[in-house]
Amino acid sequence: MRTKRLCSIPLFGLLAACSQMPDSQSSRDFSPAPSEAEMKRVSPAFAHYTDDMVIGDLWHRAGLSPRDRSIVTLSALITQQQVAELPYHFNLALDNGVTPNELSEIITHLAFYTGWGNATAAVAILGDVFGERGIDNSSSPATPAQRLPLDEEAEAKRQQLVAERFGDVAPGVVEYTTDALFLDLWLRPGLAARDRSLVTVSALVAAGQPEQVTFHLNRAMDNGLSKVEASETLTQLAFYAGWPKVFSAMPVFKSVFESRGLIAG
Amino acid sequence: MRTKRLCSIPLFGLLAACSQMPDSQSSRDFSPAPSEAEMKRVSPAFAHYTDDMVIGDLWHRAGLSPRDRSIVTLSALITQQQVAELPYHFNLALDNGVTPNELSEIITHLAFYTGWGNATAAVAILGDVFGERGIDNSSSPATPAQRLPLDEEAEAKRQQLVAERFGDVAPGVVEYTTDALFLDLWLRPGLAARDRSLVTVSALVAAGQPEQVTFHLNRAMDNGLSKVEASETLTQLAFYAGWPKVFSAMPVFKSVFESRGLIAG
Amino acid sequence: MRTKRLCSIPLFGLLAACSQMPDSQSSRDFSPAPSEAEMKRVSPAFAHYTDDMVIGDLWHRAGLSPRDRSIVTLSALITQQQVAELPYHFNLALDNGVTPNELSEIITHLAFYTGWGNATAAVAILGDVFGERGIDNSSSPATPAQRLPLDEEAEAKRQQLVAERFGDVAPGVVEYTTDALFLDLWLRPGLAARDRSLVTVSALVAAGQPEQVTFHLNRAMDNGLSKVEASETLTQLAFYAGWPKVFSAMPVFKSVFESRGLIAG
């Protein structure tokens, strides 16, 4: 069904729609995605790969749902501050079943994992998309009444490890890591833990920081991400974060897969 | 006093003011920060953390002055080309006591340490902020009449080390490193050496390049940065460069602190 | 001749021209480069280094042609999503002899090597530049009739190596690496293999990912890049990607030069 919906988008249609948006409807302007006509006038090569390989092939691959591909793609774009494609991909994510409040939580999560400025820019652009679609997310809870259950044993171990290593290096970081991230952000019910992990892993790969993928990919798989989904996340990121970052991340994915007995060591 | 001034800003007030700027006053448009109302409509979660945790808590922490937090934050934003928050933070930096010419020198320093294009974009945005505040920095010296004193022994050692390692790899880089950076940029009196070091260390962490933090953090501490200031720089960067980059930098900070006898090895 | 042409540009002239473009002629707005007057009002220091050191000196150095410097610079700017200087540098590249279709191929190449969103933004900006210069690239082939010859032995070895290491980690990545990159993109005749290598190496350095420079710098030199050109690529990147990224890349360049017997080990 989802794949069908994606198929039914006229090629470049949404892209063209988005690129007209800033001119006609929005008071917020930034370098937007080019229209179909402009793309073909400037770079028939890029239009061809965008059309046939990315929209026409990558997004229809098995192994990772269109919804998850949207989460991975948005995480990569926001991490890299690539705002031109954000209007298109916020719209596509909503069409693929990501809810408005999940988008809000994804951006909030990425504020902590990729820097506040990326999230600020993304909120402004998402505001335009919400405006056009008549979406108001203001009733979603700033602070949730209930939080997701905490794995207290794992968290105690994590706290001890971090405190031992860095407690006298940066006590402020250690405190916020516990209070803001692991006892607060990660327990917000607006985004499933498995999806937060998918966002985090995608952001780490897109930022070129594979060293912390080990912890977060294990956490993602503990939270339900399958091996084939993790693998297809890399395929999606090859296009949206670039080949080199994926090649730097693959050895880490490999050793996580090996340590979990999913591939031969 | 500084903290008071920060407190007196109505929450989101400056942010809202900035976000209207491009519409009404400036001919230079880019994706700006969202207004308070928009932020709450799109992501109550992000508005909550921005309000209560970042503006309401982080900026008031002891250990690093608001002026230094502004320097760290601007360095992170410019390094990561996160332009949406720049108008707000240029204004906040001026309110926190960073002088107009120090802003000019910070941008110039970051041109060399993070790439020319980041500085070009920042100068354009700072020009708008200066325009609104009636600031003209044109009388500051392009080339200073007097330079800061040089530690000739340390510089001779640095030159020898770099020439031995890279003299036959990239002689152009080696020459400019000496002539443009260490005998010129670093000796400009418009920004104290300690502040240049703070800018450099922040940029290295924000760029995800901890490998050169050892040299520059030692230099920063030789230039007067205290251990608690260095530590709080990491706390500030956790929010503005993202947690993963800070976790990649903490082992390097730790080994520098250890080598200087500031924490147990 | 090329150097002469560059010399004849009034200092800041093109820069000033570009900065007026979005106001008067284009419906696509983003934070553009500041005008000469604004740069001098905001940061005489930055204007001085831009004028005397970058435009007045770096671009005239021997060892790397202005055309190649344009390719390196554009690769660094697009990789880092530094859009403010792109209009200026697309124009300069055309003046320096890079053809319109080579620009199209460079952007397409960088889509794969630095992420789709960077290329989308660049195509939009290049569209404006083409529009002003009356350039229409729409007749260039989306899919070329003929491809460059393939070194089948080297490619078979590469395929085997990658399949052995990552075939069970991310089969999708492995497939696209072969089908999209090495049997397709790299064989497009619109950009010489040596130039693709120059783009790739520049992108890897600018992205802070020196680990894959070994493969691609060797490939670049196999494709005709000389040692002095590789060395001057680093000098150019020091300014456009920042000093730290170049210092992280120099040890890799050094070991490649050593392994090829170009410098003593």
C-alpha cells in the first residue's frame, strides 16, 4: 500500500510543487529544490539518477518500509543541514505514515544528537509544511504525562561507565546525559524507542561519526530493528549521506552483526 | 550582571524578533529561526527544551561566562554552517559583551579553521545585525599596526616539526601555516590569544575533528583557559554541536587534563 | 592566459555582482555572499585576507591550474553545503574553462559522494547562474551513448574485495557501488576520470574523511594527477575546507606519495 502511494506521485511532481512554495505562499525563503524543468535544463544526468535510481528504485526496495526510509532520510538531511530537500521529504514522510508529532519528536531528538541549530532550522521549515497541510501540532505534550518504562539495570550500568570515564572531565555533560537524554528524551512516548534508535544511528552515520554506532546499533537491534532493516538503512544512507560515510560505517555494522551472531565472524 | 541581562530577555523574545527581521527589514533572506508561536505550534517538545533547558538553564551555569558561552556557541554554529540561529546569537553575543570587532575577528579566524565559505555566509548575516544596531566596524584595522608578542621558541619548534613531517608533502600548506596562521592571524590583537584558542577548540569539536584538540587545548590552557572553563565548553557544545561530537572529544580532553596533572591519570 | 583572466576581475567585483543577484533577478533567495562594501564595513580583516591572500595570491599559485582550483573549490563548497559562495564560484569556474556540462557532472558525482541533498541545492543555484549567462545544458545526455573504457581487471579485484568484506553486511550498498558507481557514474564521458578523482579526493578531504583518500588519491594519480597538483590541491583546500581537515589528510597523502616512491619513506 505504501509503495503504491509512493508510485502514484507523478515523477518530480512533489518536487516541483515544493519548489514553487517559497515564491507563492511562504514568507520564508531559502534555496529550495529545483523544479523538474530546471533540473533537466541544468543537469539531465542528475535528473536521470534522481528519477530512475532514487525515486524509481531505491525507495521501492524491500527490507525497509517507506516510513522507515523517510525517517532515515530526514535524519540524514537534518544532520547535514541540507534544507533544500526538507520540504519535499517532510511531505513525503507524512504521506508515508510518519505522524506530525513523530516529526516533532524526530527534530527534537536530533537537536540533542546533532546540535540545536539543525533543529531550529528544521522546525521553521516543518512549520511551513504544516501550514500548507493545515496541521496544528500544538496540543502534543511538551512534557509527557507518562514516560516509557526504563531498563533500570542497563541505565545504571551506563551511568556508572560514563561517570567513571568522564565524571571528572566534564561533569556537566555527564549530568545532562543522564537527566536530559536517558531519563527524559529517550523515554518520551511520542516516538518509539526503536525509531529513536533508527534516527540516532542514521544521524551518526550521516555525521561521519561511526565510533558511537556500536552502542546505538546494538540498542536499535535490542529495540527491534532487524538485521535486514539495519542493512537497508545503510543503502538508503549511501544516497542521502554519500558513499564514503557509509563505507566508514560498514565495518562497525559488520562487527555488531558478528557480535550478535547474525553473520559469521 | 551578565546573567541578569540574559534573564531579562523575554523568553523567545529575541528569537521572535530575529525571525521577523528577514521579512520586514532585510533584503537577504534565508531560512530563519521560527517565532515562538510557530515553534510551539510545530514542536511543543523542542520549544520546551529550548526554553527550560537551554535558555533557562544551560546559559546560566557557573564555570563559563555568558560571554564565553557566546563565543563557543557562535564558533559551533559557524563551523557547522547553521545560519538559522546566527542572527539571534550575534545579537546575544553583543549583549553578553563580545565587541563588534571581536565578532569580526572570530569570523576571520574561523575562515582559516573551518573554510572560507562559512565565514563569507557569517559576514553577510553579521552585516544585517550590525545594520540594525547601527554598528560600523569599518575603522577596525585590516592589518594591525602592532601584533601580539610571539613565543619564538615554541614557534620555531612548531615550524620544525611541521616542516619535517609535511615539508615535502604540501609545501604550500606548510608555508601558509607559518606565514598566514602563526605569524599573522594568531598575533592579531583584536582577539585575545585565549579567545582564539577557545574559538579553535570549539570549532574542532563541532567539526568532529578531535585529533587536533590535543595541540589546541594545551595552547588554550597555556593561554589562560581554566580546567572548569574547558569542561563547561564541552557542556555548551553538547547542545550546540550535538552529544556525539562531545563524546568523541571527551577522551582527548581527558588525556590533556591528565597530562597537565589536573585529574588523576 | 587563465591567470590573466582571473587578474582582470576587479577585486570583489564578481562577488558584489553575485550578491545583488538574488535581490534583483532571482526568485530564489538564500544568504548570499556580502558585497565588497558590506564586507569592509563588517570585517576589514576578512576582506583583507579574501582580497590579498585568497584572490590575490592563492588562486595565482603555480602547480595547479585555475580550472583545477575551481574544481577543487566547488567540490569543497558543495560537500560542505556552503551555498553563499556558490554563485561566485560557478561563474568563476565557467570563466576558468570548466564547461557547463562538466559542472553538471561534478554536481552529479558529488550527489553520490556527499549526499543527494547537497547536489539538489547546487543544481538550483547553478540554474540561476546558467539563466543569467543564457546557458542551456538540457541537450547533454542523461545516459551517455558511449562510456569510457573500463579497467576490467582492477574492477574485478575491487568487486571481489568489497563483496568479501561487506557482501553480508549491506548487499544493497555493494550492488549499487558496482552498478551505479563503478560501472556507470565513473564511466560517463562528460567528466574525465582524472577530474572525477580530483572531485572525489577534494570531497573526502572537505568532509573530514581521510580514510578513503588512500584508494582515491592512488586512483587520481593513476588517472594522471601529478604529485605537485595533489600537493596544491591541499593548499587550495586549506582555505576552502579549513586547516584542520587538511592537517588530518596530509598523513594520508604522505603515505600515498611514499608508496609511489615520490618522496622518501
